Amino acid sequence: MHWSIDSIPNLNHKTILITGANSGIGFEAARVFAAKGARLILACRNQQKGQAAINRILQESPRAQLTLMSLDLSSLDSVKAFSAAVTEQFDHIDVLVNNAGVMAPPYSKTKDGFESQFGTNHLGHFALTARLLPLLEKAEAGRVVVVSSVAHRLGHIRFKDLNWENRYSRWQAYGQSKLANLMFAKELQRRLQARGSRVIAVAVHPGYSNTNLQQYMPVNRLLNSLFSQSQEKGALPTLCAATQPDLSGGEYIGPNGFLEMQGKPDLAYSTPRSNDKTIARRLWDVSEKMTGESFLSVA
């Protein structure tokens, strides 16, 4: 793609919202966006950690425009309250980065009764995007960036048991949530394009990056020593997707190295399953029913 971090233009007139901006990929992206002059909304579940992230960013970029707001993606009530607060405080959003997530935890459910990974990683962001789309439409060229994973290759959308109430597998459940993220981004782009919207949707994955998401991985030290890249480099696909002017929507961007674990941002591999439009439409319909959010209907 011939992109590098030096390609990022001045972002003085951009408003960027990042979920999970207090650590990992989200923090690294926020740090760069702030240095480039963007006005940032840091959407964080833990406000103490969010404030610590802001303090770190201000040490590097003292003039950064940073707003910390509370968002718990595992709660649809929190998504609604957060979206209402954002709509009250901001007149538009240029870029929405759906970054926050959980990876391979022991079985649990969200406050709304969804399996924690599907509920947080996919449904929470689905509802958030639905509610913030009007602000994205008010931007000159709005953009939604959805963070997926190479683990989408493990995923199947288990329509008969989306909440994994039978035979829970933490890694297959994670794969399902990341497949849902990727399919959502692709279906969102198709619907935006059909509507003639200026907003585009782009999916990314960070490769194998050394972040706090790995807390439930028992062999992470060995894997990190062999394959991982820093979270700074893991943020590059997100930064590229958010700022590369030549993107038209529907792209999937990840590292271009061995097995896409590390490397420079480039177009990434997505499985045939992730490109199945029939399954994507069914997932969209089910997601609307589960979240109570309805938007961008197909004619």
C-alpha cells in the first residue's frame, strides 16, 4: 500500500473517537492521533485508566485536545447513555475506531445476557455505530474503522447458539466475535455504498501484537518471543485505515509479514466465509434484534 506513519497528514480539524483508548492498540493510535493534532474522544470503561492514558499523552503532546468519556460496551444501556452524551457535546465525528474488546476469557455473560466476547466485541460496537452514524454522516468524509483479528479464520457464526450456552470454547468464541467484526465492516460498507453515503467502513487487524489482551494466554511468553510485534507497530493498520485518503471502503488491512503476524500495513487475507453476503445479512438482522438497534436497511 506504500503507507507509513509519516504519511499521516495534519489532523487539526478531525474529531476521532476510539473505544478502549486507555491501553494497547487503542492507546498507541490515540497517542499518534493526538500528536497529529486531532481532537480525540477516549471512550473507556475504566475511567482511572483512561485518565492515566490522557496524562501520558499530554506528556508528549501538551496541546492535545482530549475528552475522556465512560463507555462499557458490555452494556447496551451504557452504549445508549454514551452515545447521547457524545451527540450532545459534538456536532460531528470524522472517524469512529471500534477497537475495544476482550479475548478468550472464561465463560461469562454481559449485562444483557450475551456471551461476553460476542456481546462486547461485536454487539456493543454494532449498537454504538448505529447510534453514532448520524454524527459520522455530518462529517465531510466520515469513516468507521473496525478492529478484527486473524482469529476470524477460526470463526463460524453459530446462529443456533450465539451465546455459547453449550460447550463453550473460549478461542472459537473469540474467533466468532472477530469474524462478526469483519463481516459487520464489510456489510456496513455495502449498505453505506448502496445508500450513497460519504461514510466508508474499513476493517483492520493488528497481527500478533504484545498487548494486555493476552492475559488469558498461558503460553504468551513463548509466542511473544517468537512472533509478536510491539503494540506501537500493531497500531499501524488502524492508523492507516483511519487516515489513508485513497481507501474507498470495504478494505481489510493488516501486517504484510509472515502469516500476517507482523510487518507493514497492507491488504490482508479474509476467508471466503467472511465474504459470504448471505450470512452477513443474516448476522446483521440478528444483531439488530439482539441490540434493538435498526439502521441502514436494505431496500
